[in-house]
Amino acid sequence: MSGYKRFFVQADEVFGNKAEIRSAHNYISRVLRMRIGDKIVLCTQDGNDNLAQIERIDNNAVYCSILQTTLGENESTKDLSLFFGVMKGDKNDFVVQKAVELGVKHIYIFNSRYCVSDVSPNKLERLKKICASACEQCGRSVLPTVEYVDNFQQAVTIALESQNVLFCYENEQTKSFAQSLVDCQSTAIIVGSEGGFSDEEVQLLLNTHAQCVSLGKRILRAETASVFALSVYNALVGD
Ligand code: SAM
């Protein structure tokens, strides 16, 4: 269903072969000025794409008939999570957008000792909007989760729920990221902020089943490291 504008709507807005869209009503009718007869794709977070045709628009909702429902083709079968330290400026926006395009299902932004910013509720809402917009652009059918974890220990605890946990550490001299990838169901990738990790945070991770891995001999910017790691993952074990 490529080529049609894609909207993430509430599950209860699509019922049977009908849809009554309220959540994206303003965007569809006033911003995009879509009209009766236009076709759109409605995603209800169950992995399905619903091809719909606009039948009526009033001040409250956009009313559609569902023409076809198919399983979205662009979701990965793998459960990939990215954990990255809060960065300054709009670098968090950039990494969230790239993580979506690279198939990440769960995005955790964590605070750690050398982070100089945090993620307010308003900033988190904005990151979720960037996530949804990136999903619409790249044709995904399920919105990844985007969460802020204020406590590093808690972020590590969540990451360790994955089968393979890759702790990207610039002082790692031997084990490479690529060699540490395993073709398993769930993988978590951990990347530090601009200031990196404190000794205590490194020690905490080394005392777990996380693999401490190198992304090469150069020190990458935090945002580069996330994109690089996700790209290598996709190239070698992603789908
Ligand atoms: N200690 C770094 C420095 O001297 O600039 C600061 C951290 S670096 C800018 C940001 C993060 O990217 C690191 O915490 C690490 O997770 C990841 N990273 C950067 N280069 C890396 C490399 N060569 N190998 C593994 N991880 C790397």
C-alpha cells in the first residue's frame, strides 16, 4: 500500500469495513485538505495496513470505508531496542527518526552521569510525534515505543531483558560490534551521550551479561554511534 498517505489512528476508530477518524481529523481535513474519494492507509498498531477511501468529512470526523486490510510488510520480525543517553539540542530528534527508519521497536532515552540535559514531558511528546512522522514516511505499520528513563540502573535492567545486549564502549579494544551480533529474537544496543559513561556506569554494565563492544578505532559522535550500530545490525542480522 505504498504511495498512499499513512495515518496512525486509535484501534476503535476502525470497525468492520468502516472508519470514523477523530484523532487525525484536523490533519487530514484542514492541514492536508484531503477530499471525498481520496484513499489513505490507516494503521491501528496491530501491524495491519487498512486501505481506506474517504466518504464524508464533517466538523468532527473523517468517515471512510475500508477497501482492503493487509499485514504491513515493513515491520521487522526482530525485537530491536535502542538505549541512548540524552543529548543536547535536536540530536535526540535525529536519533529517534533514524531509529524508526532502521526498524527499532523500542526506543529508550536514558539519563546518566554525564548527560547535561533531560527529557521533559513536552520534549518526550515531541519525540513521539517525530517517531510517528518517521513511521508514516518510511511506511511502518506499528509505532515504536519511545520512553525516557531517568535512572541509568533502571535502563540497564530493561536492556538486560533482551537476549543479546551490546554495550557500545569506545575504550573496548578487542571485541567488535559486528562479531558480537547474534541472530536472535531480541537485541538491545546501548550508546552513551556526548559525555559517555562514568566509570561506575561502565562497571555496572561489565558486571552483567551485556557484551562490551567496539564500533571501531575512532571515537564517534553519540548520534553517529547509534546510527552506525543500527546500520550494521540491519546489514548483518536485521530483516
Ligand atoms: N568518551 C567519548 C569521548 O571521548 O568523546 C565520549 C562518548 S562518545 C562521544 C558517545 C558514545 O558513542 C559512547 O559513549 C559510546 O557509547 C559510543 N561510541 C563512540 N565511539 C565508539 C567506538 N569507537 N566504539 C564503541 N562505542 C563508541
